[in-house]
Amino acid sequence: MTRSMLAVAITAQLGLSDCDELALDAYTDKSTVPLWAVPGWNCSIENGFLKGNGGKINPNGPASKAEAIVVLSNVADYVDE
């Protein structure tokens, strides 16, 4: 599973949409985000589910188990709010 797939899956399950369309602007590799994943990334960034590293989000890279655990923890925090 790629990081983009994870971003889309999480935000779809939470029913999130209409998030900050400029959220990706902070990342230098935003142009590599697949078009179908842009809304998911915007919502994931806005809500703190996924974060970048060194100004990049690596949207097409694999989501490691450790990253998935962190994302799920961030989602749990979001749901508890």
C-alpha cells in the first residue's frame, strides 16, 4: 500500500472532504501526488494524520507498518476530540 492509498483510505472512512486545498503546497514533491489522491492528502495533512519529512511527503512510496501505526494513532486522537 502506498502512502497515497493510505491517505485516501483513512479520509474516506472518516467521511472527510472539502479540506484545505493548499495543504500540499508546503511539500516539494506535491507534483508527484496522483490526482485521485489529492483530496485525501489535503484532508490527511490538514487533520495531522500524515506528515512529511524534510519538506517531502513521498506520496508514491510504500506505507511501512510503523507509519501505518502512527497514522492510526493520529486518527484515534482525531476521533477522540
